[in-house]
Amino acid sequence: MKELFKRSPANIGIKDISVARRAFDSIDLDGDGKLSVEEFCPALLKYIISEDGNSPYTLLWGPLIE
């Protein structure tokens, strides 16, 4: 997993770094341990426009925190 992706949750105050692994795995569709543009861009778009709270793309930037 790329370091930048691992740091993303920490940068917004999420202390449980396992969130990054779950988010990464949810968009690494071919399971190769890498995120391609073809995997990341649709995931980002679906994250932004989806109203489905059960979508795996809701994990993209970690859970909502109060």
C-alpha cells in the first residue's frame, strides 16, 4: 500500500490506520496491491455522487467521525 494512501486517514484525524487498508482493499478491484487510474477515478466519482451508505466506496476516506 502506498505511503500516501496510508497517511490520508491520519491527516484527517483518524487514528486507526487499519481504516486505510480497508479503504484501499475496497477499491483495489483486481487485488494486485496497486491502485490504477481505472480503479481510483471511478471509486472517487462514486464516493462523491453515491447516496448508497453501503457502497464500498464510502470507505475511501475513512469513516465519518464526530
